[in-house]
Amino acid sequence: MDETTNPAAVAPAQQSSQLLGYPPGARLLIVNCDDFGMYPAINAAVIESIEEGIASSCSLMVPCPAAPQALEMLSRRPRIPFGIHLTLVCELPGIPWGPLTARERVPSLLDPSGELFSPTPAGRAALLGQARLDEIELEFRAQINAVADAGLAPTHLDFHCLADGGRDDILDLTVMLAAEYGLAVRVWLEPGRRTMRERGLPVTDNDFLDSFSLGIEGKAARYVRMLRDLPAGLNEWAVHPSLGNEESQAVDDGWPVRRTDYEFLTSPQARAVLQQEDITVIDYRTIQQVWSGGTSFE
């Protein structure tokens, strides 16, 4: 549950796909599984969607209850590229999570009851209206460092339920942290994309897809059409697979979105269409190399 499709982009002088070394007509697609670590049925579906399906990477929600399981899964699968899904909100009352930082150090990130805000429009507005940048930095560093302490090396930073961080200063902070840690950042809104391109940093060339923006009925056919119509350049889909089992249905109203994503990502049809359309599926490792100038995560 992250974002909605962005407005039409202003065509850059040079596509990000070209910055990555691909010819102008190449059709590149990142298929990133968001919300890894939220609960076990998501973890299982994400791994299967990458190992057996067409997904290319995932983004880990470090504060969530199933994050330790997700970290262990990643430690046994060093070839799976992953990012950190920076998390300042909590939408599942049945499996609540809080900040990694001690609550007394980040009071501006908490609602009147002392918990993380809900990602409803009102909740996001309240959070963004009061959140102090220094406290956001404390929490973002805590989430990044938790991954480092586990001995794992992420590729990029992105945001849970806050498109490009929700505020310009939050995005600027995240880009600064990415430079410090040798990571890329998912940037998909204007003017952020334009700014990154002016710095020679690759970001999506075309409309960004959040799978929560798609309807459930006929979703597989919609995905097929989107693949067949995929434009040249760098594209990204943020998908949200889950097994959609009883556990999912008990805690997550969004489970039908997640189940239908999982079904398509792991379907033979999805892989066949990619091959027919000569679409190159990539992950953030190539993008990270350009953003970091070759420096490694520490």
C-alpha cells in the first residue's frame, strides 16, 4: 500500500536506461515486491515470486513483526537483491509495529496514543505536519543499521505509504543517507525525478506502478496488456504478493490485492509474455552502482 500512478513525465534528454548502458529502445522493468517482513505469508510469497516468478527484488520493512524471519530468509539467499522499505506508519492493528528508535527520542513520529500513525490520508497528513527531520533521521538510520547489523547489504531505499517520503526535506534526507551508505533511492514523482536526472542519477523514465492502484477483477489480463504496452526506458512496478491464506485474511484487508499479485507473478503466462516482448527485467544493483559511484554498503 504505497503509492499511486504518477503524473505524466517530462521526457529527459537521456533516458535512465541509457545511463545504465542499454540502447535507447531497450525496455527495462524492475518488479519489486514491497512490504517484505510485514507478516509470514508475505515473506513466503515474496521469496517464491522472486525465485520462481518474474519479480526481481524486494523491499524489507525492518520494524515489522516478521522482519527477523525475512532477514533470515535473505541471509540464506545472498543472490536476492533487496532494499529497505523505510517505514513511519502502521496500517495493521492486528499485528502492530512501532519505531525501532526509543519512543521518547522520536515523539514527533507518534500519534496522540503514542503509536505510529495510520497511513490513511488524515494519518499521513498529521504525521507529515508534525514529524521533525532530526527524529526521522534517527529512525531511518536505525532501520538501515539494523540491516547492516544483520550482515546484509541492501541495494536501495524506498518508502512505505509515503510517495518519495511525502515531503521534499524527507526525500533530500533519504538521498543524503543513500549517498552515505552507498545505496540508490526509488524516486518517481516530479520534481524529484527531474532533480535526480540532472545529477546524472537513474530513476524511472515512465509511469510508476503501485499494484494497489489496480482493480482485482481481470488483473492478470491488465498486467499482460501493460507488459505488451511497456514503453522503452526504465520502468518500475511496486507489487505486493502474499499467499492470501487464512493468516493474511485475518489481519490484512488488502489480502485480495496481494493474492492476485502473487498469482500473476508466479504464473507461466507472466514469464512467457516477458520473453515474447523482449523485456529485460533488472533490479536495483545496476542502479546502485551509478548512484553510489561504486562505493559499497557498510
